[in-house]
Amino acid sequence: MDGFLLVLWAVRLLFLGLIYLFLARVIRALLRDLRAAAREPIERSGRLIILESPSGEPPAGQSFGLDVITPLGRDVNNAIVIDDEFASADHAVLTFRGRSWYIEDLGSTNGSYVNGRRVEGVAPMGFGDELQIGQVRMRLERAMP
Amino acid sequence: MTAGATRSVRAPSQARMLGPIRPRPRWLEFRLLGLVAIALLAGSLSLGATVTGRFGLFDAQALLIYIAALFGAHAAQVLAGRRTDQILLPTVALLGGISLLLMQRLPQDLVTQTFFGATFGLAQVQLIWLLIGLTIATTLGIVVRSDRWLRRYKYTWAAVGVGLLLLTFVFGTEVNGQRLTLQLGPLSGQPTELLKVILVVFLAGYLSENRALLVEQDTRLGPLRLPPLPYLAPMVAMWAIALGIVVIQRDLGAALLFFGVFLALLYVATGRVSLVIIGFVLFFIGSAVMAVLFDHIRTRIDIWLDPFADPLGAGFQVVQALHAFARGGLLGVGLGAGLPEIAGNLPIPEVHTDFPLAALGEELGIVGVVAILGLYLVVIERGMRIGAAAADDFRSLLAVGLALVIGVQAFIIAAGNLKVLPLTGVTLPYISYGGSSILANSLVVGLLLALSDKGVEPPPLPRTGSRWRRAGRRAAT
């Protein structure tokens, strides 16, 4: 009978051990998954979608692919021309530095806003953030694959 | 930047997106499911040896059917060839298997149901629900390729949810003083379980659309910065619904779950701690008023503060659960070796729905309980990862919200069992007995599986209609 009890306890511990083995395997898979995600090439290609543009230039709904340095403003030499009465000629510049996108206000009269907050100098922008220049509202998004 | 870089986005054609269906091996899932099967067989052996006194599986038929169904679901996913998550299904399968072992071990006459003239006991009914749940999760994971039916009709879903709630208010039958169960002909169910999924769908849709507006700072209230007041209205409505559930349905657990998930999603969407603080303050004020006004809530809190004041009456369940955890100790007494019935009654009333963690704590010990909580953490981690990798806000919020529903619910009932929080009658996801609970939580797994596939339909373009124009004008002034 003692032998039976011993084996029974072994089976009980085996059950617990197997649950932990499963957890260990899953955690290993999770770690591998996270490491692979960290190794993935940094998503540097972004696009700017115009959400709202009262003057119609650029038209709402339009999407701009972004270069590593993308100047925005009312002047026609800008990559993205914002023909809005509240935008300055050289208003702001979007740059990709290291791991993420940054918006830099170039001393514009009415300022640039990220998610409603006025940009002082340089501010980081994540995908999904909203940029407002003059009355034009734009959103930074991942480029479509 | 050249003029050519300016382009409008066009969704790739449907045919290119889907491609021909080609089987795709899922070795990670296969290996993990193999491990789940071996673990469950070991558990069944332990249960059988304890109960019958000789080595053999306990009710091998039910367990083998369950394991076969797991591999069937795996095979279906391999044949469908989608790149969905491979960790979620085995994790939930292990939780379901532990549930099956627990239900086999409890007295079978706790629940009897008669289908087509045949009468089934507790474990058999639970097995049937687990199989149906597995089918739902796998089917959703294979079939759903577009989220348009969720995204576009979020107000319709919200209306369905509120309708369900009202139906329960009016036509619900009272069980144990809680008006939770809705009886429709031969079918009965608890709509709040389904409601939590609908709530997440609605919140994901609402928050992803109004995220930018909630993040903007317009209103200041002393040191607090609030979003524009009209956009706080849904929050207040949510708070009112949660309190309504408490007052009319007397369902503290669902109210806590809904409000917790709501606050967490609000934080994920806006990243503003002030909203969460306001939410908690509102919740505590509401709870305090409720505790003064309503007897049943005050009773719950009294039991929580001191269950030993009335150990054989009001505090009986909680006291017995604490004893069960204490008996379990570090390694537990072994499956099937927990306290048998006392004078024909279960030591813990409602152990199969409200206190499965206490039963498992007794039989598997704290080591087993920690492992089970670890499995829930894995489910949450998967939801977060799926959300982080999702293509747009709606899918991110949906994935995170679905995972949080499971996580918060498991936390609420585990904390209730352990007397960390006042006890509320929610189910332990995937482990508690109950059709509604298993079906709703399978729905969650199915949606998470579908969301985890990156090769699905791209998210739609932002709307340029009146809503944006209105919002823009508001922000410009």
C-alpha cells in the first residue's frame, strides 16, 4: 500500500510538473516571439494622411508617402504643400531619426500641434499621432506594405 | 520627395489578399497541444488512482473525446492555412482540460440536464460546452477575415447589448437573489457574459474613432486636465450602466468587470492617467453610496472585512474557501483527495461556478494555483502582442480589450476566492462550469485568433465625412 501511495504522489507531482513544463515551453516561445519582434527592421516608412483641410489643398483623405526629411509649409518648394492661411511658408519638418519620427517646428507664426499639444522645438511623433498645421489636420501612419 | 510619392491609398484586390487556401503546418501549436494532452492524462491518472484506489484513467472516455477535439481543431487550422496565433489555443485548452478534471471530480448530480431524453451529469454537460466553445473559437479563427462587421456596426452592437440588458431586467429570472438569467424557451443563459464582448467591441470602435479628440486638452478642472466635456459623456453613461447593473441585477461582479475593462481601455487609448483617477474616484463614490443604500452590498463588504463574524451563516462560503486553500498548502492534497461532502452538502456551496479556484487550491496547492494564474497571464500577453502588432487603432484596442476582459474577470474572481476583494459572482474564465461563460470566452479566443493574422483585409481609410469636419472646426476655434 505504501508503494501505491508513493507512486500516487509521484503522479500528482508529475501532473503539476507537466503544467509547469507547459508554462516553461510557452514562455520560451513568447520570449522568442518578442526577440524576433525586437529584431525586426525598424518601421521607417511612414505616411501622412490628411484628415481635415478646409482650403482643399491638400485635399482631405489624401495620403503622402514620407521621405526621411519631409518639409511642410505654404511655400511651393515644400514636399507637402499646405495651402492654408494659418500656415507659414516654411512651417515644420518631419524627420526620421534613429528609431522614430520627429516633428520640428521651424519658428512658424501659428505653431504646430501634436495631439493638440503645441510643439516646442522638436517633438517625437508615433504612428497614430495627429499633427495640426494651421487648420489642416493630419495623421502619421505606417506605410502600407 | 517627388510628385510620384503623392498617391492615394487603394486597398489591394480581394483575390490577392486571400490567395488560394494552402495547408500550413503549425508545429508550435502541435507540440504544445501534445504537452497539454500528456499533462491532462497524468491528471486523470492521478484523479483515477485517488478515487478508485488502483491505477487507471478516471472517466477516460470524456477526456479522450476532449483531447481528440483539440487535435481536430488543430487539424482544421492547419488545413485552413492561416497565420494565426499558435500559443493561445493550447493555453486555453489546458485551462479547459483542468476544468474538465475538476468537474469529473465534483459530485455529478450538482447539475443535471436532459437533452433528447438522455440525462447528463456535471462533467458531461461541461464537456459538451467545452466542445461547442472549441468549435466556435476555431471557426471564428478560420473564417473571420474582415472586421468590418464589428467596426461599422458598433452602435448596432451597443444597442443589441443594451437590449439584452433590458430584457434581463424585465424578463430575467432570479437565481440566488440575482436577476441574471434570461430564459428563452428551453434555452437559458446569462446575457452579461455576452455583453462583455459586445462592450469591448463598442469601446474599441468608439475610442479608436474619437481618440484624437479625447487626447486633446480643452477643459481644466483645478489641477486636472480633462478632455472636451461632450466626449466624456459616454464615460458617465458607462458609469451609470455599471451602477444600474448593480442596483437592478444585483450583479456586483459584472459591474466591476465592465467598469474595470472600460477604464483600462480608456487608458490604453488616451494614455491619460487623469481619466483613470477620475474613474476610480467615481467608482468609489458610487460604491460607498451603494453600500449605504443597499443591504446586499453592505453584507458583501461585511463578509469581506470579517467572514469569521458569522462563519456558519453569511460568511460560510468564504470561510470554507479559505479553509480549502489552507488544507491545500504548498502542493495540494492531490486531485480527487479534497474534502468529500459534509453531511450530503458540498463544503463550499457553488464550488463549480464561483469557487473552482478554491477547489483547485485545495487539490493542487499554491503551486497549482500559481500555474493557473500564469496561464491567464499568457492569455493576456498574447492579447497585448496581437494588439501591438495590429494594423490600426480599432484592432489594437479590440485585441487588448478582449484579453483584458479575460484577465480582469479572472482577477476579480480569484481575488474574491482569496478574500482579497469582496466576493462577486463572476465565473473563472474557461474553468467555471457554465454554458454562457464558456461560449462568451470562446468567442474572445476566436476573435483574438482572427485578429492575430496579419494577412487579412487592410483597415479602411479614415472617414472624411461630416464627423471630421465638425471635429476640426471645434478644434480650430
